[in-house]
Amino acid sequence: MKSVWFVFSNEIVSGPYTAENIELGLTKGRWSTDSLIWWKGQREWITIKEWKENLPQIQEGFKSKVQRSTWYVEFLGVQKGPLSWIELKEFIMVTRNIAQVRMWTMGMKKWATVYEMPEVAKQLDITRREHPRAPIQGEAFVKRGAEDFVCHAAEIGEGGMGLKNVPHLIKGDVVYVTLKSPLLVNPIQSKATVVYTGKGGYTGLQFENLHAESRATIIDYVRQFSNAVDTSDVKAVA
């Protein structure tokens, strides 16, 4: 079984672990079912209790639906298909201007580019995001004009951060955000632009003129996820 799970407990992130490691940690009291867990592709932390209750469905989700679908593509006015996932991947990999490729499969209302389908882009290992992100815990204090509100942080990278349960920001809004997290010794403060809003109040921010010290703190924090090995700990970063 692959080591894909990270645990957040007592202000420390550790992992990656196998599912068996998680169960063993629970048995030995290293963490509780109220501790939080995250894995690649998951937008936010959930409790281990919720993870255990939904583990079969979560693991089934690793077997991507997009890989079982039959695809059609349109490029420079020429359509091709039906294509299997392997054929689609081969076509994408040899196409220089991927942004001009439109794709369609059963259930889609209209043709779309790979960048408009995050799950497909992830499966193809294609992304426009310049900087990697990692999950984060903490409160984000957001100021827009004369309005102030607090929401929860979901993920962060040197280029920006994701927030959840955001009430009423819209794409294009300019805000000032302060992130306070138990995983970061110093708060992160930056001007930011709203570049994405989605279901459930999820909002993506792009940092503007992020201070060098804050950038270094974020880079060090995110690097711990990309370089993590079994039983490694991700601690608060100064």
C-alpha cells in the first residue's frame, strides 16, 4: 500500500503514511480520531474519523473516472476519437500548444480545454500553477475596503493561497490577507487578488508583492511536503 496520508496533530504534520500506519498510530495513541488527515488531491484536512468512515470510497476515488472514460478531442479544427485514456494521454503529450486542444466525454455539456478540467489536468500531470501548494491550518484575516472578515485557510504556496468558507468575495477583488497558523511561527501578510471562486465558498488568492521573508517561510513549509519521507515530521516553520 502506498504512503499517501499526512496527519496533523498537536500542531505537527507528519507523513506520508500508509493506511496501516494510520491505524497503528491510532492503536498506539499517537493521534486520535479527531486528528486531521490529508492526501494529495484533497482540498482540505478532514478528521481521521471521517476518513475511516469513508476510506473505501476515498480509495476507490484513486481509480480515476477520467481514466475509464472514452474521449474525443478537437485541435485546429480537426476532431479525433473515440480515444482511450492512454491514446488521449499520448495525443496530449505530443501536442505543443495544449491550450488549443478541446476535449469532450460523455456527461460533459460542452467541449473544454484541459485547463478547464482540473481532475483531468492532474491525471495528465499538467498544470498552469507555477508554484506548488501544501495544505495549511489556520485563520485568514481578510480585509476588502472597509470590510473585514475571518475565514479558514486550506492551502498555501509562494504564489498564493486557498481559503474555505469565504462569504462573498468575487473574482478580481483586491484584498489584504493575514494568515495566522500554528504551523508557521510568523504570520503571513500580503496584498492579494481573488483569482478563483468555487462551490462551498472555496476561494483562490494570488499574492502580490509578497515580502521576501514570508516567501521563504512558505517555500520551506511547502518543501517539507514534497520532500517528506515515511515518519518524517513537518513542524512549525519560522
